[in-house]
Amino acid sequence: MADSNQILSRVGRLLLAGEMQHGAPRSAAVAYALLIQAHSGDGAEVWRSINEALVARWGENGRERVKKMAWAIHEGCAALERSRGETDAR
């Protein structure tokens, strides 16, 4: 059975792939935020292909915009969890 990070990674990659083809940067940022949660602490090799795909779709500025939005989403969720007394189950 897959652990929660593996599931987040799969869902995030599927969502990101769909948003890369048909969606907007904001939607891609939500998927990217899921991937941040699933892969926090992983090395650059995890992110290389993802970031290259973002650049191919929206250019360097678009990639930076997606990443900035994704980190804001991720940090907002983490702050909400902290305020509720929830901890990371990893």
C-alpha cells in the first residue's frame, strides 16, 4: 500500500500534467503545492523535470509565478495546520 507522500506525489503529478496542457498557472500552483508536500527534502533530481516542463509551458517568468503561488499555498496550509495543533505525520 502506498504511503501518503506517494499518493500526494501521484496526485500532484497527474494534476500538474493536466494543468500544463489545459489549465492556468494558478491551477498548476495547487498541484505544485501538493508536490512540495510530498517531496519536501528531496533532492534537485525530483524537481528538474517538473521545472523544465513549467518553463516549456509558461517560460521562466511563468515558472517563477507558479512556484511563488505554490509556496504561498503550501505555507498557508502549514500555518493552518499549526494553528489547529496538527503535526506532520511523516
